[in-house]
Amino acid sequence: MRKLLLLLFLVWPILASEAQEAKKAPKPTPTPPPPVALDAAFLAPDLWQTPASQFVEAHKDADKDAAFGWLSQAHDAAQSTRKCVTFLGLPVVQSVVRFQGEKITSVDLQLYNRGDAGELDRPSYEDLVKKAVAALSAATHLPFAPRGRDASGAVRADGVIWAGPQTDYLLEYSATKAPFRAEFVRLQITPSLRAKGMLAASFEASRKEQAGFRGPSHVTRDPAGGDVVIKDVPMVDQGEKGYCVVAACERLFRYYGIKTDANELAQLANSSAMYGTSLQAMMESLKKLTARLKIHVRTVYEIQFQDLISDYAKEAKKTKDIPLSSDVYMLGELYAQAKPDVLRAARARRKGELDSFQRNVKTRVGEGVPLLWGVMLGVLPDGSKAKIPGGHMRLIIGYNDKTGEILYSDTWGPGHELKRMPLLDAWAITTHLDSVEPF
């Protein structure tokens, strides 16, 4: 029973509650806006000389343009929020421009992914890849070269490369083979290695590899206020789909400099846009990739639902409240029965586990390692819109001993980079804690 509960708990609660509201009051389908073409922006010869702030300012108009906005206050990425966007006549379901300082470093266009666009049959998937190859060849006037399957990513995606004097284009696509399921078709546009010079590019890659990841250098400490926080974890916005687990993992990998994204991870873990991701499936998949991605994966804490039932019953007896019923099939249903004050007291009974939780947070944050934090939303004040209890994945990125707070971040875009919660509340809603770090 316990394994079943944990396997099914990561369902994004906001989606469920919004779905219930939609059933009560169906709304007419609005007329979609006309598509906006990104061709001029991303085929411009001066793209790589355009300052980041100038690019976002020039393309922020939601009525006439792609409505690019900053993904976070770090201003290291901007994402289009417009629904109807095309590139070379091809549909674009997600577009992100990444920056380093004021320089554009890459453009990532999702021509298709299962999470945003739903299922795609084999003929349609293969036709999209063929159309993308033809459109890029015609627009760039460059020959293409098959790259083959990528052995360095989370999945071995196929790829085709167009190498130009100023710009390189990499088309990658992946599908689950048996039974067939289309996963993604994406295009990455980057400054040309040829423009950098092969020697300079080789030296830069070698220098990054030698430098490695130095976690403590990413940690900032505020002696006056008390905050200890990992400062530069990239933001990934999961959008309107239940991709909190894979989006949180993508943020970790981008922070570590590991090449993978949420759609690759969704393929590995069999994620569902509506029902989310099994945390157990995600962790087991990552453990199989430790050698390829050069990561350590470790479960730090996992809630035992029988302990929760027992501890809650003892506290409920003191307050003459009703104990939790174990006759449920999802962890959210168990939490839905809990009263906040009784839940806090019940969880606080496990003082050894609470101390271990706090100690692990302080140790890992001090090492510059964010923690994957499984929580149950909709039970205590948690900064979400959840109306019913449901599982969610966050990143713990800091702590404050002076205020007794856990500092965390959600995969919901701007405004969710750094948030706070009292330690006892954070512990009360914790269902899982996992560590993923490079070696």
C-alpha cells in the first residue's frame, strides 16, 4: 500500500482543481490569435550582436510579437508566452532564448513535445521532421549532416546539423520505440563554432571540463539577515502541465552544466501532462544514467505513511480530533483528512527525522547542492493556488537559522525564484527529499 501511495502522489494539484472548476462553469473557446513568425528575429544576421535587454524589449509585445519575457530576475533566459508562434512555417510550442550577461548564447525552439502538444502518430511525427529538415535547408542555404544519436544526453536523440559561418542549427528528435510514442522535435540555434575558431572553441570546452563544478562558490551568505542561499539556479517554467518533477530536474542539470531538458526526462520517466510524474520512476531512471550523466543520485528522506497515521492519531487524541483513515489509495487523500495544527504537531513528534532534515538542508546547501523537495500542497499555507491536497516537486535552495525558515524555489517562472516557509511547516508537508549532484 505504501509504495502505491508514493508512486501516485505527484499529481499537480492546481490542474486538478482548475479542471473541477471548469466542469462547473464551462467557458466558450476563445478565437486563437493569428500566428506570429519568429523567422526575422532568429534568422537576423546580427542576432548574436543583439544585447539581451534590447532583444526582450523589441519582442515583448503580446499583440504584434512573440511576447518574450524574462524567465526570472536573473535575466539569463526569456520565454515567449504567446500560444501561436511559428518558425519557417513550422509550429513552435515553446521558445526560449538564453543569455550570458548581455550576449545571446542560444535559441531553443520546441517544434513539438508531448507535454505541450499531446500525442502525435508516427506518420505525423516523421512528416514534421522531414518538413523541418527541408525548411532549414531552404532558409539557410546550407548542406546538412546527420549527427546520429547523442550519447551524452538523458535519451539518445537523433540529430541533424547545419553549420554556417555565423550560426549553427541542430535539429533533434526522439520517440519511444515500442510501442511508438513521439516525444519531441526541437531546434537549437547557436553561434557558429566556425565563427569562434576551432582552436578557441576547443580551448573553451577543455577549460570548462577542467574547471568542473564547484558548488560552494555558488552559495551566498548574508550575515546580517541570516540567509544562506544558492544564488544562480536557472529557472524552468513547467507551464500548464504536470511536469514539476522533470522541470525541477532540468533546473538542476542546467545549474550543473549537464545537457538535458524536461522533455528528455519526461520520456525516461513516462511523464503525463495531466497526471505528472512518478517520483519513483524518475529516480530509478536517473540512477541508471549515473555513468552517462556523471551524477550521484540519493534518496535522503521518504515519508512512511503508517508513521504519519500513528503520529497523527496520538496528537488527535489530545485535541479530540478524528484520526486519519488508512483506507485510501493516494497520499493526497490521506493529507486531505488532516487538520493543519494537528498535522504540524504529529510531524514534529519525529524530532530525530526533523533534525536530520534540517541538517541535510544545511549541509547540501552549504555545498552548493539544491535538493529535490517532494511536498504536499493544499494542506498548509504554501504559496500555491492548490485548492485540494496534491503532490508537487520544488527545489530547496537555502535556509535561514535566524528566522527558522527554509528557502525554496518553484518551477512556475518569474516570481517563484526564491520563497520562504517556516521550518516546521516545511517539514509538515515534506514527503520526499532527494539529492542529485555531479561527480
